[in-house]
Amino acid sequence: MLDPYKMVFVNVIGIILILLTAFIYQFIYPKKKVNLFYILIAFSITASISILRKGAYESGDFNIHIYRSMEFFKSLMEGNLMPSWAGNLNAGYGYPLFIFNYSLPYYFISFFHLLGLSFIASLKTFLFLNMIFSSIFMYVFIQNKFKNNIASFVSAIFYLFAPYHLVSVHFKVTIGEILSFTLIPLCFLFLDKFIEKNKTYFIISVGLILGLISLSHIFIAISLIPIIFVYLYFHNKNLPQVIKNSLVVFFIGSIISFYQWLPPILYKNYLYISSHPINFKELYYPNLIDLLFSPWRYGLLFQGPQGEISHLIGYGQILIIISIVLLFILKKISSKFKTVILTWLIILGVLIFMMSPQSKLVWSYMPIINAAGPHRLLIIIAFIISLLAGYLALIVKNKKLIYVLLLITVFSTILNWGQRRVIPSINDYVLKNNLPYSTYQGENHFYANTKWVDEKNPWFSKIPSSRTYLLNDTGTIKSSTITSTTHEYIVDLKKDNMLIENTLYFPGWNAYADDNALKVFPDEKGVISIDLPRGKYTLILKYEDLLPLKIAKTISLAPFIGIIAYLIYVLFKTNSFSRVLNRFQPYFPKFDS
């Protein structure tokens, strides 16, 4: 049996077991309600279980993130707390990948690897846990808002089985998007807690989460900022106070992610895109058909035969929108919910418009943000529709309609609860051996290359036979110590000479003959060149972040540590274990007995 059919078979068996277990429990204990939170966890595991199959994914960015994780972890172990340079990528020439790529997911993957897991297992653990916790955090957010188990369960199921959520995890493996899916409900949970309690530490927590989302995917964080403002304003019409609180959130989020969003501005004149700008006219904007229907397997498969991706809103999700609109027309929505639901519908409409081709003119005024791709707004759309599903569960008295919508949502996505195929023979060893070639094969981060490279061959495809060579045969140079960011050589030259060091040139690489600084410059291929004086000495070639980036990293790290310390202090300041538990209690669901 082919892998996809095995996967679907396992998924169907999983659903049957979950429903059968719930039915038997209800039959044995007719006076007790089934614990919906546990059922949610069971659904989350079932929708994620294929992640744990042995091997690497056949499609998506799975292998790419393994390569990057290997380099990120290596740099961490060399003492670089906030890595910048990926030394073994790009055929060993390296490039400043981590200056421009999001970083937070790689810290989690590195942590799992530090615990003893392979890099492949570490990435799979990351994916698996994010699927579980994204549904848990959505459940907790709605539970805190509505104090209703059914509404919490419905919202969490819709969030878990949002098509773009499944596509991100199982097909694209876009780890920044995946972590954002997990963090967004936490952001709004803390917003609600601030609105309820008006405590400073909750609004600080919102800023912290926004900063973490920025370190996962800055496009999503930026897109959330106006929604956070509207959310605060809806619950507090005191505009100056709303502006103040929004600025606090924005400032904390920005300062924590300062080192992430500064580099494109700081290094813009040194980058490949400065001389080869992105053609924004070629960016993908999903049209209405793309959002409403997937073209594969009668609309039930969200990935095409060549790896194409559907940008479907979701069939159950569309029914939620239709149901809410019909209830508005029939005036079945109470005044208690009418305004807030209408507000969310308007936001939803704006986001859908901003994904459409008709929004190109608007995006032309935001080229840096637009480069990420408007289709990523599907993440926020999935969150909003899941929230609206919770409202619908509260409003509709006949729960059979809700159960039907749940079944449609779950079963219409069942072909997408796993990868098309995994390759068991691919392990860390195989990927590590291919790591130097991976950049040329597709790992490359387009925005992280330099303007000095050959425009026809911007990425290196062959590992150089030696790390260095001298233009004139007038001496010797021997390697001493080589790390990602420090290359040390023993030099003995009879005459002045020029050294070609097979490392991509980028501002921040400095050379020293003993303690004397030497000039470092790119050759015609963008490789480091150094004019060496005659004599015997130790040559040290070292990458050091430019001073503004060093300052940015310090500015980001110091507040992050300070906020974490402050929040821990708030939790434990009473020195009472029971008080600590009570502080955590609001974040966890209250179950019916």
C-alpha cells in the first residue's frame, strides 16, 4: 500500500477510536460529560502522528531547515549566543544567513538536539509539539473568554484543522509560520487578561509574545499590530489609553526583535537585492477560486503532484462565515455579540482583500513587507474564523449544526494530515554530507547574499580544493584553527602577497596579522581577498557583527531577559506555592465534572 493511503487509513482508524472511546465512556458514565479537552488532544495527536514516521519529508522545506539547524547549533556551540554566519553552507564559503532569517524556531530545534535527539527528530518534535500546543492555546484562549467548553473545543478544532495550518506543517514545513500559529492565541489570551485585570504585567506579556512572533515571522507580527489596536479599542473606547497600551506592546515587541528587523535596513546597500531588486509584480496573490477550492482530488487534497500548494480558506471555515452572515441577516445574533462579531467580519474582509490581486496597489507602498507574500495572511484568517466558530457555538442552540460543521472540517482535511511520503534512508549523516551543496540546490536565502557575487552564479556549487591560496608562490600558509567565525593561519611569506580565502565576503570580516589590522575586500566572485605583508606571523580572519548590529543584539537580549525575570518575579513574589498555582490556573481550562 502506498504511503498516502496508509496515512489516510491510520487517520481514519484514529478518528474511529476517538469517537468510539467517547461513545463508550458516555455509555458507561451517562451522568458525566465527556472531557472535550482530552478529545482535542487526541485529535491533535491523530492529525500529527505521521510526523513521527522514520526519515525525512519528500517535499517542502524539511531538509532545508535541517541544514540550517545544523549550522545554527554549530554556531551556538562555538559560543555565538545569537548566530549570524552559516560557515559550512554555500559550498563551505558560508553566508550571513542568520542575520536575515528568523531565529526563534532554531533555538527550539537546537534545544531538542542538545537533549540528545537527532536533528531530524528535533525538527519533528518541534512540528509535533506545535500542532499540539497550537490547539491547546486556542482552547485556553477561548475558555478564558467564554468559559464554555464546547465553544473552546470548536474553536480549537477549527484552528487545528485550518487548511493552511496543515499545509504549513505537513507540506511546506515553514517553521516560522508554524510557531506563529502557536503563539497568536497566547497573544490574545494575554490581551484578554489585561482587559479583565488591567495589570501591567499582562500588557508586557502581550509585547513579549508579539516580539516572539516577530522572531518567528516578522510579516505576521506586523500584520497583527493594527488588529491588536482594534482589539484594545473595542474593549476600551478611551483612545489615548488605547494608543498608550498599543505603543507599549509595539515598543516591547519591536525592541525584542530589533536585531531581526534592523539588518535589511543596515545592510541594504551590500545585498544582492540592491542590484537585483525583487520583481513584486511576480509575487503570488491567491484569487477567489484559490481561496474557495483546491484543484486536487476533488478539492480534498491541498498539495499538487509537483508540490504546488493550495491556499484554501477551508470548507468548514467558509460555512462558518456563511452561517454567521445568515444569522446577522435573520437577526439571530444578540446585541451582546453583534458588534464584536461584525468587527471581526470586517477585519476578515480586509485581510481577504489584502491577499487578493486587487490589493497590489496597496502593497506597492509597503515593498519590504510585501516581499514575504500576502498569502501568509491566511494564518491570521485561520485564527479569526476559529474565533468566530466559538461565537457560533455560543449563539446556536441546536448543537447538531455545530457537530456537522466540525465533521465537515475534520473529514474534509483528512488527506492532508501528513506528508505525501517520507524517505527512511535519509538521516542526519546523509544530510550532513550534503550540507555544503544544499545552498546551491535550493537552501539559499535570497535576501542574504551579497552584491559582489557573480550575478549569473550567485551561489557556489563546488567545494574548493583548499580554503586558501596565494597569488604568488613566495611562501606558505597553513591552517591552525577553523570555526564558523574565526579562521586562524600560520603565515610565512618572503614577499608581499595576496591571499584568496574561500569565504564569501561580507562586511564584518576582519583580518589581523598578529595585532595589525589588514584590509579585507571581495574579489570578482565575491570571495575574501587580503593583501598580506611579508614575514612570519599568525593571521586571524574573524567575523564580527558591525557595531550597529552588535548594539541591536544587546538591545534585544537585555529587555528580553529583564521581562522574563520580571514576569517570574510577579509569579513568585508571594513565596507561596498555592499562590503560584493560582496565578497559573487562569491559563488552563476548567473542565466539567
